[in-house]
Amino acid sequence: MSDSTPQRNVIALLPEACTSCMVCVRECPSWCISLESHVEEVSEEGARRPRTVNVLDEFTIDYGLCMYCGICIEVCPFDALAWRDSFDYTSGDRQGLQQDAVDLSRWWPTGS
């Protein structure tokens, strides 16, 4: 294994980059990703009508089902998902393997 090979340890989420397009949910072969969103209208000055955008409400990955294939990362058109090489999400029960957007965003590196 060379140094350029990515270590596939945990999937991190950048919630502000997620547009709730559902591509990751549809393409996941193990159906371990769940996503909920709502639509909001955004008014722009000078526009004839307001534009609508999807707003992420809930994003969860069930690591008890995840195959760590990385398809969700590859198909995300907005780079909201990425591999991160450090993790510690052991759990004594199955519920602890379900990580929501807050948990997944903690894996994303801060700008330091």
C-alpha cells in the first residue's frame, strides 16, 4: 500500500455543502444513508419570482450497514462527503452506529 492510497476509515459530512440532491441515498448499495430536507423560497432582488432551494434537515449514516465502498463520496456532485482517516465510533449497541449530521460533521477538518 503506497502513501497515496486513501485510508477509508470514516465518512465525513460538510452539511453546508449538501444540497439534499439525494444522489448519495439513491446510489448507496446498502441503503445505509437517510436524508430529510425541506424546500424554502429564496427571494433575490430584481427576480420575477422567488427561487426554491432544498435545505438539509437530517442526514444519517448507519455504520452497521455501511460497506465502506465510497460510492456516496464519488457520486456527490458538491463534495459534501469525504474520507477521513481518524475515527472512534465504537458502540455497545446498534443505535450507536447510526451517526447524524452533527456527528459526521465532526470528522470534517477545521481550517487549521
